[in-house]
Amino acid sequence: MSNRHLSRTVAMQALYEWDFHDKTVDLKKLARERVKLMSPGNEEDKFVNGLVSGVEKNIEKLDQIIVETAPEWPIAQITIVDRNILRLGILELMFLKDVPPKVAINEAVELGKVFGGESSGKFVNGVLGTLYKKMAEKGEIKEEKKEEEKDKEKD
């Protein structure tokens, strides 16, 4: 498992526990405990800290984006796992520009497949894919060209 993938897993689990306890526990402490448990020797995982801090700082914006992008799913009805995977995916897609958009989406989908329910991967992919398209239409993301388009440009 790559370090960043493991870090996303650790962050998602800390966020799950934080959300499960109605955000009344110390998220940074939860993240440190998860890092110690799941990634010994990597106690200062800056990527995990950045993810959980980013979600905590932007929780209202992230949840609003979920509401807008998945209007037929009230946020309280989205499972805790899926909700926090979406928060991480949206954070990476919109706020942390060091991760390519397709990587952020694929990583979130993989987390959904591993930790969520039977249709979590598809649900996460649908929500983040919709957000990606909206961002591309607004010019906030440069859409990656398909191989056929790249080949045509070469000709």
C-alpha cells in the first residue's frame, strides 16, 4: 500500500470515529492514535494531519458541496463511511491542488469499495464525477484529454 493511500485510509478512519461521536472528540488526537496504530514509525504523517485538519476546517463547505452534488441523498442519510470518504475526496479535489483530480477521485472510490457498502464505490464515483464535471465547466479544473484527442493533435 502506498504511503499516501495508507494516509488516506488512516484519515478516513479518524474522521469516521470523529463523526460517529458527533464531532465531540479531538480529531487530531484520533488521527495521531490511528497513525500510531496503523503506520508505526510514521508518527508525524503530515499528509494525514493535512487531510483531517482540512476536513475539520472546511466541514461546512464540504457538507454543502455534498448536499448540492447529491441532492437526492440528505447528508444525514449518507452512511458515516461514505460521508467521510466524500469529504476527503472533495477536499483533495477542490482545496488541495497538489493531487491530480483523477487520482483524488480514484483514491476515494477505492476507499469506498474497501470500507463502504456494496454500492459505495459507485456512489462516491458518481458524486465526485459530478463535482469534477461542474468544476471543469467553470474552468476550475483542466479536463484531461482523451488519448484519441491527443493523437489527433499530433497529426
